[in-house]
Amino acid sequence: MASDLVDDEEWQQMLAEFNRHFWCKRAPAFFLAWSESQQIEPAQWLPALKLSIHGLAGVAALVDQERVGDMAREIERLWDTDGPNTALTPLIQELSDTLMQSKLLHDSA
């Protein structure tokens, strides 16, 4: 039954829209929020950063970016547990680097 969905044209169109949304909206929103947040202390990180990480966590698997989604979910879990702090900085930077590498591959395909 799941294989029937893969060949369904409406499903494929929906996945293509998720893909466009991820690369044209979610990824740039994250990059912008992270860039702005790097200039300030974690306690002052903008809500947009957490929201963008949450957005990556929610959609990444649908666009074949499971690792990005896993990383984002772990950051979100730690953020919810301990609040924004310097321990998250290298994790968010790794997420940013991983997402950028994926974006470069995506854009060159």
C-alpha cells in the first residue's frame, strides 16, 4: 500500500512542494536566524532561531534530510530542557554546516 503512494501523482506533487518549501523557506530562515543569533549571547537568542530549528525538525525527513531532522530535534530537545546556552552553539553550528552541505548538493543537482 505504501508503494502505491510513491507512484501517486498528487503525492509526488505534494513532496515536490515540501522540497521547494524546505529549500526556499525553511533553510534560509534557519541560516538567517543563526547568523543573527551568533552576534548575541544565547540567553538573548531570537525566538526565530528556535522556530526555524523546529521547522527543520518537522520537515527534513520528507525531503530526504533525515540527519538534519535528527540534529534539529536533538537541539530542540536540549533547548527545551536547559534553555538557550553556549553548549548548543557547536551543535547548531554543526546543523548549519550539515544543512549548507546538503543545500550545495541540492542546488547542484
